[in-house]
Amino acid sequence: VAPARGAFGTYHETFDGGMVWHLCVRLYVARWDAERAQDLLDPYIASSGAKSILVAVEAVPHLGGVASDVRVVQVQDYGPYPIGNIDYVGCEWLLEILTDN
């Protein structure tokens, strides 16, 4: 989990002056075979299932009391990620986290 590119936080997004925080969840899998890497990623991208990032994030809508709401906005940048000397396949999910003033 990391700050999203661009606007990390947006002020005055609620009637009481709360903020929306924009975070990014990234997931990488080894790329020994492009088709196998896609098979490994697909369950995480799904909108349901035990490995779904969407389901996991939205199952805890208040993040233990630190947020008013959390939602997964989109999944993006599906493709190769070179890290060091190793190529991975991955993608990222953009989250919006609403906090009170």
C-alpha cells in the first residue's frame, strides 16, 4: 500500500470538512510464463472470491475505526513491472478512504 500518484489527499470532500485519501495497492507475481502469471493475478482482480482485493478491502469499510468509508475505485496498470533484475507481472488498485474532519 502506497500513496496514489497525483492527488494523495483531497480536502473538504464532506459536509463536515472531511478528507478523501487516495491510496494504491500493488500486487506482483513472478513472470516465468506470461500465461501462468495472468492465471495467478486473475483471482485477485476478480470482483468475488477468497483472493479478491475488492472483497478484502470492502469487507472492512471503516478500517478499524480510522475511516468513515473505504472503496476500491479501479484496478489499473496490468502488465510487466521490472524490479531490480527480475521482471514481474502485476497491477494496482486505487482506493478512496474517507475520513472525518
